[in-house]
Amino acid sequence: MTSFLADAARVVGGYAWLEERLFETLGAWVPLVAEPEVKLRLAADSHHHAWHASLWRERLPELREFEAQQFVVPSGPPVEAFMAGLGSSPTTIDKLVGVYRVLLPRLVGTYQRHLERGSEVTDGPTIRALGLVLADDLADWRDGELLVQRLLTTAAEVEGAGAQQTRLETLLLGA
């Protein structure tokens, strides 16, 4: 396998891993949160991430020299640590801040940079997938941020949200 294919498989496999973890994490939170509007948002977004993971898995190269599954791993220890930290978020606001103020903005930036570097000639199907995923993520980010803003009603909640954002952003250093 060429180095180019292996590099592309690692990137796309990292996307698939992250999207699968998001699907699992958001879906697991649905029965744990009390607020109906949060349940609906998490359930809808969980399904978006399941579909995104499916799109990324379809983009993994199929060669007899390797199994595509070997590339579906975290892109690095900071991403794995972040997902563990996100998954253990104790409050509804902590959960939402982690997804809509930390992860989705970073993920949108990553996908946008990938899209800008891609070539229609060599990366056409990946560029199409990036466009579809970005459209979902931008809408989910916007709607999630609006939900966070509605739920932050006290100074203590705002301070807690800021602390959670800092904690999770710190886990992503070096990603």
C-alpha cells in the first residue's frame, strides 16, 4: 500500500472512530438527562454521528494488504482522553458544553481544513462526504449552542460551563 493511501486511511479512520464514539456517547446520555429538549437534541445528533461514521467507513480504502478496520482508531491520545473526559461529564450543561462549545467547533475546523486541501480529481468522494458532514455539524453546533445559552441561567452555571470548557480544551492540547 502506498504511503498516500495509508495516510488517507488513518485520517478517515480517525474520523470514523470519533463519529462512532459521538454516536455512542450522545445516545447513552439521552436517558440520563432530564430536560426533554436536551433529550431530543442529543438523540437527533447521535443519529447524525452514526451516519457520519458510516460515511467515513465507506471512504476507507479496500485493499487485500490490510483490513480497513485497523484504521478505525483514535487519531491520538489527546482525542481518546478528550472522549473519556467528555463521556464522564456529570451535568447536562457540562455534557452540552463539551459537545457544542469544544468538540463540534474543533471538528468543523478539522473537516473544513480537510475540505480546503482536497482535490476534486483525487478526493471527489471524500470531498462530497466532507460537505455532507459539515452541513450537519454546522447546524448541530448552532442548535446546540442555542440550547446551551437557554440553559445557562445563573452566574454559577456560567462559571461551571467555563471551567468545563477549559478542562476539555486542555485535554485536546496536542491533538
